[in-house]
Amino acid sequence: MTNQPTPGWALVIHGGCGRMTRAGIDAEHDAGYRAGLAAALTAGRAVLEAGGSAVDAVEAAVRALEDDPRFNAGRGAVFTAEGHNELDAAIMDGATRAAGAVAGVTRTKNPVSLARAVMAHSPHVLLAREGADRFAVEHGVEQIDPGWFRVDERWQALEAMKAAAAAGESVFDKSLKYGTVGAVARDAAGHLAAATSTGGLTGKRWGRIGDSPLIGAGTWADDRAVAISATGSGEDFIRLAAAHEIGARIRMLGERPQDAADIVVQHELKAVDGDGGVIFVGADGSFGWSLNTLGMFRAAVSSTSNPIVAIYDDEG
Ligand code: ASP
């Protein structure tokens, strides 16, 4: 999907990808996901319409998705094998290529805002685990009892995974539905930004960290090319440096953002047996997404086009 280059602002968000089919999602859930996406789109759009920055817009949209228990980020994050929620997030400013990220935080209500604080108030890019939560306290980023993240449906998913493991089934089967949220924006001044936030994979162990908080893998923004947020089999996005790869193709080969995203997602990612999708906004103002799964929760709006909210691969 793509729209023609626009000189104004644009915003695209996602809420994860996977085996989403009309048969597998009932009408009530379908409507709930769409309402959650629409609300997050409105939050980001309000920033851009008021002349705010792309960085503020992606943070606002991702905070809304983190607070929505339907999506695997913030409240509603999946559980680790030990029954905890460990949250990862990143944000990048395409104007300066400043970036901030956190991995494995457990007490920060909105990890994307902590990633932003890392970007704004530390000399570092990526902070992890207790140290990252400590940094949050020192910088007044809201802390919360870890019980706030818990949603029963996610707990049941962990129980189901444990039962499958006990029965000898492969539990990190790539047919799993991925969840992660993200936003990319171009503001009226032409600056780009990207943000991504996730609980990672159900049953993750050993301090596993995926692509979302790794700059260049699941999150990337560069005013010379594109802003990207990814969702899918994180290890494959890390191997490909997928988000950066899309930007590099645009910058060095002169490809259109949609074409670069399609090549990386439909071909390069598939070639390593990876599943997933990306959303993008190009420096040229074009915006859209590319996915190689059956669905991706996603939505877009720009200064010259009406909002689109989509779930299944044939929409939008
Ligand atoms: N990419 C995320 C990760 O590997 C998962 C997802 O998108 O659902 O942590």
C-alpha cells in the first residue's frame, strides 16, 4: 500500500502482525482492534495537526497503544517464561538521528517515554533492565506496579505455551501471532521520526531482546530517506538490520520507499524465513506499509488523506 508523495504531514501506526484472518477474529474483537488503532491515530494526528513535531507525534501514538490492553506493549504485554512482563522500546529522530531505547524494563508505565528520556537526557542510546528503570526514576518517568501490565488473555497464552512445551511441541513456531506497536511520522516541517514498543515474545527467556529496541533493526528514522517501525520475527529483523536496510536502499539506490520496503519484507526477510511487516513514511512524504503475513493491525492518515484503519492483508 502506498500513497502519493505529499508535502504535508503523515502518520502511520501498527499494532503487530501475524496470522490474522477474518475467520479467526470475531466481529467484537475486530471492532475493538480498529477502535484502539483509531484512538492512537487520533492522538498522533492531533500533535501533527497542531504543528507539533514528528517525535512528539510518534510518542503520543505509541503511548496510546501501550495503554491499550489489546496490544502487546505496555499494559497487555506478553509474559516471559518466568511469568513477568519485560518491555522494550525505542524512538529515533530523523532530523538529528538521535535515538533512545530501553530493553527489559519492568516498572515503567510507558517505555516509549523512557526511550525518549534516554535520547534526550543521556549520552547513551540503549539502557537495559534495572538500570533503565533506575534511570526512569531519576528522570521522573512514571513508574507503576508491575501488576498493571497484566492482562488475563496474555497469561493464558503463557499457560498454553507451557502446556504445548510439556507435550513436546515446538513453542517458538513462527506461525505465532506477533504483537508490537509502532508509529512513524513526517511533520509539516518535513522531519521524520519512528517509535516502537513491545512486550516481545510470549515465553521469552534468558533476557531475550528482540528487534524493537535495536536501532536499525526494528526502528529507524533518517530525514534523508525514511522512518520505519517493524513487527514480526525479531531475530530475523536483527540479522538483516531490516529497518536500516530499507533506508539504505532508498538513500543509496534511489528506490522509492514502498519499493525498498517491499524488497526487504517480501524478499530479503522471506529469504531467511522471516515473518513480519513494516510501516514507513518517506522523506518524499509517501507513506504505507509492507507485510508478508496474513495481517497487520495498522492505520494511517495524512494532511491530504482520510484515515485508513486495516487488519487483513487485502485491505487498504
Ligand atoms: N518483533 C518483536 C520482537 O521480536 C515481536 C513482534 O513484533 O511481535 O520482540
